Amino acid sequence: MTLKTLTAKTSISDWLTHPVGGHVLRGFLERAGTSADSLAPIQSLPLQQLVELSRGQIPEDAIDALVLAANDGILPDSNDEDVWIERVTPGRFNGKTVIVTGAASGIGKATASRVAREGGRVVAVDVSAERLDDLLEGLGGLDLVAVEGDITDQESVDSIVAATSGRIDGLANIAGINDDFSPLAETTDAMWDRVIGVNLTGTFKLSRAVLPLMVEAGRGSIVNVASEAGLRGNASGNAYTVSKHGVVGLTKSAAFMYGPAGVRINAVAPGGVATGIPFPPNLSETGSQRLRPFQSQIPVATAEQLAASISFLLSDDGVNINGAILASDGGWSVQ
């Protein structure tokens, strides 16, 4: 029997079940002070996603070394038919200006990249100027405008709108933060205010700012990032869950109000996504214990897979969709 050739794009599951690759990967994890059990929630992802998830603690060259070790020192062709590959639609956003928040990392970065590669002008918004510089460097030659700003601050919101030069065809409200998994009785004012501020109030402020221009133009598409936590109660802590339920309500109300004006407003509800975005320190022990059995069932997607869902709704391909909450969660919502 011919053994499967392992590459950086091969799933972690295939690596672990491979007689050579399993030994190589388990040895690497053991030296790093962990085990294959820690990879259980993300086994469907390509091995290379460990770079993103580890926030650089596992560098690209470590993945290359694993691939070489599993293939007798030979670096094979990286094509892997078992792994989903992003395929852009050239020209889908030609002539359009799209604001993307949280654009310097995770889902926001993948969405900004996708829209720009499909011909759009992207106003890329993030709180980190350094990460925005990296984004622009990595997408050199594409039409991107970087805006450092905090979407909870009205002056920043005004600067974002000004950077569009008066034309806004799309808005992807992606910026967001996690909570500490605390149940209601343990949630501090600081945690509540910060999570609600970024996840809900920021989405509200920027949407409010762009809608007049969209209504005047008679067209536009807003895509909010909700969460499975916006559809159920067992996905995260109190503050995050409330914030994402709020995003769902904001989406539906706005879609109803502005649909007749030619503006479509939808939301994507992800499950687990391999973005490496950190959780706050000192996670609630009570909340973590209660959530753990349910979170262990969450399929994990890549940021690029979420960008595919978001860019579809942003584009004219979503022409007949308004007020929808698209569960882009690998089927978790049907479990």
C-alpha cells in the first residue's frame, strides 16, 4: 500500500494517523511540552495552521522541518486534494470600496485580502498600526488604504468614513474580542463594558455612519460577524454571548429598515476559527468547566473559510439575501 504524501497542507488528522508522520508530529509535540490530545479540536485543519494558532510560537520553518522529516528529507509538492483551497473570483469587487474592520489579523485579514484580490478597494481598519503595515506589505500592489482606529471611538469612525472618499459599497464588521468565559454573576463591569463596546457598540457606530451614504447611493452590503454564541448559550461567557446576540438583533432590525432602500444587511455566525486571537488572562474556572464539554464539539475552520462566506454576502452574488444569519460553523449548529 502506498502511503499518503504528507505536506504542510495535509490535515493534522492525516498526520497523526500516518505511521511516519504520526511519530514525527508526536515527537515534536512532546518536545514542546504537550501532546496530540491538545490538537483534538483542530484535527481537520491543515498542519500549517499551527503557525497562526500558536501566534508565531511554532514558526514556518518548524512546519517545514516536520514535512522534511516525514518525507526522508525531501520537500514534496504541497498540493493536497483533501484540503480546501481558496479560489478567488477575479473582478467580483471591481469598482467597489469595502471597509473591513479587524483587518490586520484573523478573519479580518483574510477578508481584506480576498476582497482586494477580487478587485476591490479596501479600507483596512485595525487598532494596530504595526500589523496594518505588515498587511499592506504582504498585499503590495493591491488597492488598500490603512486606517488605524478604534471602532468604539467616534473620531476614529469619522476617520474611517473619510478614508473612503465618499463611496462605500460594503462594510465587513469583523473586529471583535473574546471574554473570560465568566457567567453572569462573575462578570465584572470592566469585562462587560469592553466586550459589549467592541463587539456590539463598535459595530453599531460604524454601521450607523455608513448607512446614509449607502441609502443615498441606493445600494450597499453590510456583513456583521456574529457567532454561534449569538444563537445559543453554551458557546462562551456572558458578555461575549450577550454581545453577539445583540449583533444578531442589530442585523435583523437594520435589514428590515433599510432593505427597501437597496441596502442588504446580513451576519455570519462562525463556530471555532483558527485565528490565534488570545483570550483574556484569568479565565473563569466556573465558566470554563461548564463550557468545556460543549466547546470540545466545535468544528474549527480557517480564517480563509470564513472570508469565503463573508465575501459572498458582501458581493453581488448575495443579491437576494437580506437579514440572514448565516451559520458558517462546519455544521456545529445542527449537532
